[in-house]
Amino acid sequence: MILVLEKEFERLEKQRKDILSEVRGLTNVQQTWRPGTDQWSLLEVFDHLMTAERNGLTYMSKKVLGIDDLEKGGLTSDLRLALLNSFLRLPVKFEAPEAAQFQPREYYEFKAIEAEWDALRDEWRAFLDEFDKDSAEKLLFKHPFMGRFNLEQTLRFIYEHVDHHRAQIKRIKEHAEFSRL
């Protein structure tokens, strides 16, 4: 994997391992508790993050077939990424784009979610290993609202997206009812 992608991917992996460790020692009741009927549990947050990552990877796996026809990222995509990441840092709830919607499971179990996310990140690693510097600069990923990004920008977006939901995880764990579960 080229250095710039490896650096961003390793940062993502550290972040993922950190948030998993924050939830690992909790009971299944705590991990699956919803603070409200229209709100996600901790494991549903993870499910959403995996859905977004999986759908992005699937999309890019198709787009890579026509990579020679794609433009490279530049100032415009950098600006769009900065704007998107700024929105994600706001303490505001956003409706997840359709591409990141998931069908809640009947039952959630931490070890199964962790194993699924491990496998997904293995797929990401294998995908990223295939790119040289020139092809990694192509605008492969398409955010539903903010447009196309290259691979480094995509990994930076994923980091900010996870960080956005890390605040949600913190709110769930700090909820008055959570400690009584």
C-alpha cells in the first residue's frame, strides 16, 4: 500500500479499535439499549458505520473498472471534503443518506459485529493495496451530497464520520438510564 493510504488506513484502524474497546466490556443489554424509539443503540451505530464503509467499498470496486476515465482530485475536492468534515464536527444530528441506511438486525451481538468489521477492514486493506500513487488520486468515491473524492480524501472522510458517531456513542453511554441497565 502506498504510504499516504497506509498512514490514513492505520489511523482509521486505531480509531476503530479504540471505539470497539469502549463498548467491548459492556453487557449486551447496554450494547443494544436505545435511548429513544427513534435512536440507535451502540451496536446499531457500529452497523451504520459498517454499512457506509461497505457501500463505499462496493461502489469504488465498480468504479475502478473505468479508472482511466476518472479525473484526479484537487483543490475542488479538497474544499468539498473540508466542508463535509466541518459539517460532521457540528453537534447536530443529520439524517443518514440512503446509501448509509441499514436494516436493523433482530439480534445484535458484539463479537459478531466486531468480526464483521474486522473482515470488512481486511477487504478495504486488500482494495487499497492495489493502488499506485497515480491511481489513488482518481476520484473513485462518491459521497451522496458532496460529490467525488480520491482515496486519501475518502479515508479522511471515513475517519471524520466515525468520529462524528463517537460523540453519539458518548451521549448514549452518558444517558441517565444507561448506568442502570
